[in-house]
Amino acid sequence: MRAFHTDDRASLRPDHPSPLYHQLYALVKRKIEGGDLRQGALIPAEKELAAFFGVSRITVKRALDDLEGEGYVSRHRGRGTHVTYKYEPKVLRAPLNSMLESLAVMGRETQVKLIDFARVAPPPQVADGLRLTPDQWVDRAIRVRLSEGLPFAHYTSWTVPIGPGLTQEALKSSSRLDLFRRLGIHLKEVDQVISAIAADTTLAQRLVVRAGDPLLQVTRISSDQRGRPIDYLVGVYRPDRFQYHMKLSASDVMVRGKR
């Protein structure tokens, strides 16, 4: 069952306030909106889903019926359930300087715990985003950011090798933006996508939430002054301890290239 994984199965919790059918509905909906289940994809049969997630076929049927009612899937006897929804997010453009300054302030006013730092082969989506060749490796850092000792954000970043200043010790004491500036790198453009996800077991442990709880995810690709993508970051935030606030004017906003 390629679109679903062990963490997905663990995210369905009988003790969660939401009923199981709604948890499954929300999970499949995220898969569709996130591109894991693309338009035209065949959803596994009710019997298969029920066996995989350890729920009844009635639970699966109700989840799929709700998805069909909202236009995410179509269901036909003998042909199965197919994804019909094509997610096309709007593109917003805003001044970069104010966003970077806010990130720099957050870096100075909060604490960071470095979990892992290593040079690794990037995942396919990261390699694509950074325009890397198959033989290029990146520096991966996994961090948790805390405010007053409480975790509110989890970051996984992949950075192209940019110089000797990006080290494990430096990441423990400085924000990455400050390190970039010390190395003479000034960000020219940031491509950012904001979405909602459910906490898997690893995120739940590190952010001190329950598996399946909603989280805010920000995926950010940053390019340097030459327009070269140098950094791919996935930040995940607790919505009860973090707000993403943007103030846009008519002159700042671009939707699909039209002003």
C-alpha cells in the first residue's frame, strides 16, 4: 500500500476526541492535498484499508463517502475509488526583508536543541528543489526550537556545502540566518508553502504532543544572491505555541502571476 505507511496507521487513535472515520477521512484528504495521492490515483479497496488500519469497513466507507461528498474522490461499483480532486495552491508574494528579520528575531529570542547534523544524500524532493545532481550531498540538520524551555518547532534542513562556518558547534549557538550572513550569503528569494499535517510518532515525541494532533508545516526553499537554491527546510510548529502572521498590501500580493 504505497501511499500509506506505518506512521499513518499509528496516527489513528481510538482514544482521540475525533471518531475513527473522521481521522481516516482527514488522513486521506491530507494525502490528496499533499500530492501523495494524485488526481486519477486508485484508492485501495475498503477491505484493504480496513485491514491495514485495523478498523471496520463501515468506518472506511463513511470516510470515503465524506471525501466523495466534498469532491475529493469518485466511487463507482466495479471500478473502485479514484482521486478526482486537483489541488492548486495560490501563490502569494510578500516582501522578503520583513520575513527574514522576523526569523532572525525568533532565532535570537528562543533556544535551539540540535538533534543531528550530518552530510547525507538528499531525498529526491530535496534534490529537485535544490537542483542537485545525483552525486551531490548536503548538510542535514535536525533541530527543535524552544521558548521558555517548551518545544514549539521542529526543523529539518538540507543545505548545500557553503563553507567551513556551518558546523555542528556553530548551529548550537547561532541561527542559520546569522551563519549564512557571516559566510557572505544573502538570501534573495524564498519559495514557501504552508500546510497542515498530523503529528507522526517522532514529531509527537519531540514536540510533546499526541500522535495525530494537528501541526503547521512550512516548507521553504531559499536562494542566494545569485539565484542559486542553497537551503531546503521543513519546519513543523505546534499551533498552540506558534502563529504565522503575514500582513500583505495590495501591491505586495501576487496570485498566479496576476496583480
